[in-house]
Amino acid sequence: MTFAYPLILWLLLLCVPIVLWHYLVRRHRRPTLQVSTTDAYADMKPTWRSRLAELPFWLRLLCFALVVVVLARPQTHSSLTNKETEGIDILLAVDISTSMLTPDLQPSRIEAAKKMALEFINSRPNDRIGLVLFGGEAFLQCPLTTDHATLLSMFQNITCRWQEAGIIAPGTAIGMGISSSISHLQTSQAKSKVVILLTDGENNAGEISPLTAAEMAQQSDVRIYTILVGTNGVTNQAVAVLPNGEVYSAPIDTSVDPSTLKEIARLTGGLFYAADSNDRLRDIYKDIDKLEKTKLQLINKDQRHEVYQPFALLALIVLLLELLLRHTLWRRLPE
């Protein structure tokens, strides 16, 4: 705790002459009652009232000391720190098309992607991380932020049912996902800007082609790491729900040509990864976690908070108590 006006605390030295005056001068000037003899009081034991006769004086002195402390303005504060740390601006661009519900990764592609991404976010506390979602169109779900608690909450609410509900357009617009990410990185002051693009399909929607968006990223010095999630080949997928509630599955060819994703990574200086299992996806995020980091200067400003209120309240209570006791239990006649 510090004081805004510490010199005022020198007033506490006045307590010394006040105490000396009280015991050396004032006590001898109190009204007295003269009697012929004090023999009748010789065997009287002092009562608690007589023992505490000086209590009102000490309460008033305490009140004075508390008022001096209040005038000095006691404050608490957080210290000023100026340090360098490692950080980077990252946008996660995640495909939420209905094909991401395929269960070749457990329990599904989207849930596996969410789990590994959450671990990745937790491992980078100094980074500003944002989230872009795309299906047939792209939108910003969370801007770049160091408030990872909010980001994680938004990430956990990701669902691939929005296309089924007609909330977003059907399809997979990889180019739109990249361009939306780049537009939100334009204001970034970080020297290292990265997009981690996770998808399980080929571009089949949107107004911007993936390679055109990759060229935009190249011009903006944005690196793109592409992750193709899912197994190549034929997998059983739910394609219909029968009237009796039974889910009908059918073999679906999930093979995807990764050449476009590879070219996006090459143009922007990133890397291409293929994740055909949960463990492989976790290893990919660990590899990306070793990205080059930019030195960021973190400055914590000195924030001061006034804490005089408890002292002022205590001074008021002590003053009221002193006045009450002085005019009741320890009242003197004449004053």
C-alpha cells in the first residue's frame, strides 16, 4: 500500500505532544471534590469504569490518527512491468460444412478438430488468436484476441448443423474462408501473421477461388498452413433417417485431391498437412506450435485504487463511540 500524500503522515507526530499534554497538564486541571478525609475510600477497589477512564481520550486520539491516514490517501496499485514475450497473430479458419460430421475421426471430423484446436489455443497464452468459420460462405466468429476464455467458449459452440438449418449456404468455400481471414489480419501490427486452414473437401462454392485468395495472402505477408482432415477412400456415412428412426448409412468416397491445398501453402510460405487420425491431427498442431514467433512488448500500466474508505469509516465509528461514552458512562460533572 502507498500514499498519494505521504508527507501528511508527519502529522501523526502530533500524537506525542497531545499525550504529554493530557497526562502532564490537563489531568491536573480537572475539577476535584475536596473532603476532610479519604479514610472511608481506603479499602475501595478500582472499578472497571475507573480503570478505563482514559478510554474516551484514546478513542479520540485514534480518530485523529485515522483522519490523518485518510488525508494521506492510501492506495493499492499494480506495478508497472515492461517486458518482451513471444507471440504471433493467428486466425483459425475452420470448415463447418456437413461433411465434417463424417466419423472417420472420432467422434467426428469436426469434434476431433475442435478438441485439438482447443489444446493448441491453450498452449499459446501470449498469442492473439481469432476464429473464422466457412461453409458455402465465410464469417468471423471471433476477432483476434488474447481473451482465450471467450475464444474457447465460442470454439466449443461450433456446429456443422447450420447448413442443414439453412443458416449458411451449402458447399465449401475455401477461397472465401482465406479471404475473410486475410481481411481481418489487415489491421494486425504483428510481423508474423498466420492462417491455419482446416478443411475436409475441395472448393465448390464462393466468389473467390482458393489460389486467388492465396495470392492475396502472399501480398499481405500472411502464411497459410493447410490441414486436410479425413481419410482417403470409402467410408460409411449417414445419408438418411428412415421413418422408424433408423439411420441409413452408405459407402461414400471421401478421396480429395490435395493439390490445391498444397499450392496454397507453397504460395504463402506455409506447410500442407494431411490428418487421417486423431493422433496425426494432434501431431500437426504440435508441429505448427513451433512456428516462428514475433517478439511483442507487453506493458502493464500502473493502476492505482483508492483504499481510504475503510479508514474513513473506522474513524467515524470511533468518533461516534467516543462521543457516546464521554456523555454516558464517563460523563464528568462539571465538564
